[in-house]
Amino acid sequence: MASSGTNLDVPKVPGLDEAATRLLVGRYEPVIASEGAIMFQPGQACERLVLLTKGVVRVRMVSESGREIELYRVHPGETCVMSIACMMGERPYQAEGIADTEIEGVALSRGLFREMLSASAEFRDSVLTVQTRRIFDLVSLVDELAFHRTESRLASRLLQRAGDSDSVAETHQQLAVDIGTAREVVSRRLKRFEAQGLVALERGRVRILDRFGLSALTGAEI
């Protein structure tokens, strides 16, 4: 944020230090939109990045059947990862951005955005932090959308590996390889199974407590 003693003829944009703010002087485009306004949509080219000073933008994907999946929300002080990816990669938008409230902000050209990244370490770090956080958020979202399928495969694998016993001598990593997912995903699912009383987690081993419960997750019958 620019210091209070600096008199710059630009709106106060959260997250911008003095170096980045000075570059905005005379080079930004004011943005004002009412609630519900479409900020960008699939197939549209991204020629500018909007930094919010007020309001919230909701980024979503909508299927042909009308089903909506919210990817993330952008608040003042944050950058829209979809906009940055499309602008820097010169690719069209793959999602839709909607003003969730009345919004205000400043729009930056591709060139100005690059200059700000070079001139301000604080701004650059802020952008990278948001990009990193959003990537993990989106991975978690994909994981949640595939939740039932992953859970079913894992339950089926545990029952298969256990056979007539009540124990599976495989690590989380081995189970992840078996069902084609990440170790972290398996660990989260196993902890959920444990909380439900289906299994007990031991070092390098999973002990089955409720075979019928696991079988119900697979849709099979014992």
C-alpha cells in the first residue's frame, strides 16, 4: 500500500506499494460495474487485468445443462488467476467472471502489468502468493468433484487387498499408485474412513473395522 504521505492521482488499490502505484499514474482505466455484470466469459480474449478497490468478483464455470461450479472469488488486494493466465499466455478465458456485488477497480494493460511485476517485489510476491494458493484450491476442488469415484475405488481396493483378513499391509503411497491418484488424496480419504469407523490407520497398514460399510461405498454387496 502506498504511504499516506504520497500524493498520487490514482485510487488506493489494496496490495500495491508506492513503486507499483506510481506506475499507475495516467495509465490505468477506471472500472465500475453493477452487481451481476459479466466481467469476462469463455472464449473472450484477455487484454487487461482488473485490480479491485471495492466489491467481489465470482469466477465460475457453467455446463451446457446449466450446472454451475464456483472456482474462486476475487476480493480487493487479490488478483484473478484466470485473467493473469489468459493474459500472459495469450489464451482466451475458460471461465466466467461475474460481479458478485457492485465493484470498482483499475484495469491494467499487459505491458503495465509486466512493468509493475518488475518494479515492485511486494506486488510480484503478492501475485505469486495468490497464484499458488489458487492452484491448490483448484486441485482440492477437482478432488472434491471426483470425491465419490475416488472413495469408491479406494474402498474397493482395500477390500480386494484384504481378502479374507481384516488388514491391508500397504502404505498410503502404495494405495495411491494402485488407484491412480495422489498420496495426499488417499490420506484424506483414509482419515475420513477412520472418522466414520470404517478403518483404523496404523503404520504401513490399514485395519478394516467395518467391511460392510466399505462395501456399501463401492456399491457392491457382501
